[in-house]
Amino acid sequence: MALCNGDSKLEINSAEQNGSCEGAVAILDAGAQYGKVIDRRVRELCVRSEILPLETPAFAIREQGFRAIIISGGPASVYAEDAPWFDPAIFTIGKPVLGICYGMQMMNKVFGGTVHKKSVREDGAFSIGLDNTCSLFRGLQKEEMVLLTHGDSVDKVADGFKVVAQSGNIIAGIANEQKKLYGTQFHPEVDLTERGMEMLRNFLFEIAGCTSTFTVQSRQQSCINEIREKVDKSKVLVLLSGGVDSTVCTALLNKALNQDQIIAVHIDNGFMRKRESQSVEEALTKLGIKLKVVNAAHTFYNGTTTLPISEEDRTPRKRISKTLNMTTNPEEKRKIIGDTFVKVANEVIGEMNLNPEEVFLAQGTLRPDLIESASHLASGKAEVIKTHHNDTELIRKLRDEGKVIEPLKDFHKDEVRALGRELGLPEEIVSRHPFPGPGLSIRVICAEEPYICKDFAETNNILKIITDFSASVKKPHALLQRVKSCMSDEEEEKLMQITSLHSLNAFLLPIKTVGVQGDCRSYSYVCGLTSKESPHWESLLFLARLIPRICHTINRVVYIFGSHVKEPPTDITPTFLTTGVLSTLRQADFVAHSILRESGYSGKISQMPIILTPLHFDRDPLQKQPSCRRSVVIRTFITSDFMTGIPAMPGNQIPEEVVLKMVNEIKKIPGISRVMYDLTSKPPGTTEWE
């Protein structure tokens, strides 16, 4: 059956085989985290699209018959010496062009405009003003919610262009209607841009004159054909975590191959949730999947890998990492775990007396995994946000040798769930919250010493000005002007109102977490918010959006439950992946998820990582009490594409009493100091903390 929803691979017709792309859209890849999402959105509108390198010559685009061009965002700066090369003639060959984020800045620069790094950066969902007489925004409201994630901004608009969108004082959209050239600083392709699909529809059909004639055949059959062609009569070892990705991958293998070709293995790495391995085995046995369970906790705790001598060292020289249970760096943790999975898999192959050269490795790698790991399979120019355990150097080597089967590599999470239902998998497996392959290991913030850089004191001063803004404006200060320059008049008015009504305090926590800001990886501070009264969630979420815009070294904001924090911690409890630490997190995770399930709200939340941090609050500095406790973070996350998302607001997407019950029960666990609630959208924070 032919579908028109963008959920499948394209039908190969004679025109495509001859290299013709008549009527298609060329998506030029500048390295955005969301490049593949643009491709998917265009295909959902039944228009064929092809992702091409940014440097594709204009004449090639014209000769192949492309009807329009979309340029993705990217992590580079247009004014940098090493900015990616592109052919400026793409703007003058008569094809409609939509430049997104970096693409808009390229367009503006080519036509004589200027782009500068501003003191303010925007990462998250913002309400912007639109000129809805512009063809791109026809039919939309004068204000719309969009995703902005950038540090550079258009300063002087190019000749012939007009401003068609603004975010406060920042230019968020430009257009030259006569030449059919349009630029958006925001990302219309992601879910956080609420009416982004209407903008893309306007560009494709009203501006570019595309036709919605692109049809697709079932992706399921396409995946099955790919597996059969690659595997033939060989055996396949599939690593099953019990999550939806690896289970759907196994179900596809079951349908494509004979039972005796598939070796399904669940590796208990010692970082599983409470009773997780047992429930995985029971669930997969019910599906008729014969599962071999390997307890490899000791192997993982003591696992190592080879790493570059240093981040700056570009030579092939390598060093042996510390053992995993002594490693604090999140990237190193992920690499050790990914490589240890492969080593354990090879041991399983050896125990079964199989020839490793004749066995393929299958895994449920998804498109976002590859994008965040900066795999060349997803993008030629994307920045590494975090290395996924299924895309380490060792996995890439096996992939280069043609030994890895990844039937889901072009899928996003919601598409995998749809495929799982199509394959007949039960809903409790299909709708399970994602659980990362490295498990609880990346939900423990390991540290030997506090993270305090030279900007620690100044950033704390800025945070004090923000949370005490109504009083700060009466006492002029050099930093006050910096804060005010990052806000619109409406935001300044709202901050005045919030800080007049609520007694709040904000400060840096001496730890780091991973984030994504302007298509680049950040590894930065967490800001803690505390109040003297019950939390007013709408105000707290406003501050969580505002603070990372003003303080670029902050990528995450949390609310700290409990009484007003008088003395913020400036040291940490030394924390590693020991059995005691993991047991504490395992219990906190079990308690929180049990309460969420009982509340009936599991289906409303896409994912809920529970994080253990090395922070001990409420110690009297005069008594010099040592830091020996730890604190827990509840990270609720709502998304459909897992590339962007928002926290669940208590009292809105999740009942406040459910959250408070989690807090009270987690606090009963021995060794827990405080419980925090992550208020950060993605971007600037990633779903996981590491």
C-alpha cells in the first residue's frame, strides 16, 4: 500500500535511477542537529527531498531539476575563517531558497548584510513576532512559539531584504519576496515550533510550487529486504536491552531470517534498573524470542578502552582509560561502555564456537543517536553532543567492515513505535519509556572535585541580579546593564513582576552537565533555584528559559525542593560508579517510576530520567561538616521526535501532588540530601544529564 506520511523510504523510479531530481527539494547540510528532521518533514508533506553536502555546486542543483533549496542550521559561524565552503550561486539560479538558522546567516552575508556574535544567546522555545503578510507566514498569527538556538545574530539586514520576524530586539526572519529568498533564525522543522509545518507547507507549495505526488512504500518491507540482502545465510548477534529500539530491531530480524540465524543476547551490565533484566527476559520470552542473558557487571565495572592522548592531540597515539568505576568524564564513560558491549558480545560468540568473521552485530541504533554522535551516516558536519554507546570508535570500525546491521538507522523514536505496532508487538513494550544502553551509569554525575571556574563568582552575581531584579534596578550596577540588554521590554516587565511577588534565590551548583546550544555540545554549570514559598511553576519555567540566554556558561536550571537554601554547596561528595552509589540511584529510580505508573501519567511523559548528583545541602559552614550525602534530580521530558522537548510543568502536564509524592518518598532513602526538579527544555539541556 502506498502511503503519504513520510514514514518510509522512497519508491525508486526510472527518473531517480537516471539521476533526475525533477521537482524535488535539495536540503543542503550545514551540520545541524535537526538536518534529518527537515528531510522527514518535507517527505511528510509528500514532497521528495534529498540531503546533499553544503558545498554542492549550484549548477548541479539546477541540472538535476531540483525545484527548491532548504539550507539547514549548523554549529559554525559565517564569519569564522574555517566556516564551511558553499557556492554563493545557489541564491542566484532562480530557485526558491529557505535558509534556516545558519542558512539564514549565510544568505544575509552573501547579499551584503552582517552577522555578529551577540551578548545574548537564545536556546529554547520563545514567542516571536511575525509579519504574516509575508508569503512564508501567511495564515499564521502575529505571534507564534518557535525554537531558537543560536549565539550569532543578523546585525545589518542585506539590501533587498526586509525583516519579517523578530524575537525581542533580535532579527528572527528575513525575506526577499521578489527573489523568493527566505531566512528564519528559528527552526520550523521541530515540534517546539508549534506551527512550523504550516511554514514549510507555505514554502513548498505556495512559494516553490512543489506538488504532493511523492509516494512511499512500506518501510517494514524495505528493512526486511535490507536485512536479508546483507545477512544471507550468516548468523546475527543482536544485543537486546528490552527497550523499544532493540526489541523492534529483533522483531524485524525474526521476520526476515530463520530462527537459527538469530542469537539474541541481553547483557546485564550492572547498570540496569531494579528487576530490569528479569522483566526483560520475561517480556521477550512471551514474544517467542529465545534470549541468552549474560551477567557482565564485573566486566563493565572494570572495563577500559583506548582514548586519544588528549583532546588537542590529533596524532594516532592512544592511552588506556581508567577503569569505568574510577572514570568521571561522561564521554569516556560512554566509550568504555560501548566498547565493553562489543568485547562481551565477542566472548559470547567465542563460547558458542562461532567464527566472528561470519557473525553480524545487530543493534537498534536510531537517527538521533547518530546525529548526536556526529556519525557521517547522519551528517557530514554535525558536532558531537554525546557519544552513544552504539556509535563508538569500535562500532564504527565494525560498521566500516560491513559487520553491523542497523535497520532502524533512518528512524526517529515515534516512527520506531509505529513500526513496532505494525509488527504486532504488545503496547507495554512499544510505549515503554526509553532507557539508555549505558543505563544508570550515565545518570550518576561522577566527580572527584567541585567544578568552579574563574567565572563562578561573577555568574553568581548575575544570577542574584536576575532573581532580585525588582530591587537591583534601583541600584545601578555594571552587570545590571548586561542583564537588561539580553531581554525585551516585555520580558523585563515580566521579570519585575515575578521578582516583586516571589522571594527567589539562584546560584551555581559546582557540577557540570551535557547540553546542546547552537548545534554544539556544551558541558557547563547547573543553576539552582530556591524559594521561601511554594513553587510558582510558571515563573520558575520563565526563569529557566531566561537564565541560559544571559549566562552562556549555564545549560541547565533546576528547582530545589525544601526550605530556602541559605548556604549553597561549594564542594561535592566524591562520587564514582560503585555498587553503593548505584544502589541508591536504583532505589530512587524505582520509587519515582512506581509513583508515576500508579498515577496513570506514564503515557503523558515521554521519558523521566532520575539523576544522582554529588551535592550535599544544608551544612553549617562554620562547623566544617564534610560533604557525604547526595541529591536526586527528577527530569520529566515531553517530546515526540526526541530531538527537542520540554519539561512537564507540575500542575499542567503532570499533577503537582504526583511530583511531591516522588520528592517525599525519595527523601526517605538513606544518604539523600535534597530532591531537585529539572526545568530545562532541549535545547539548551539534553534529555539525559550526561
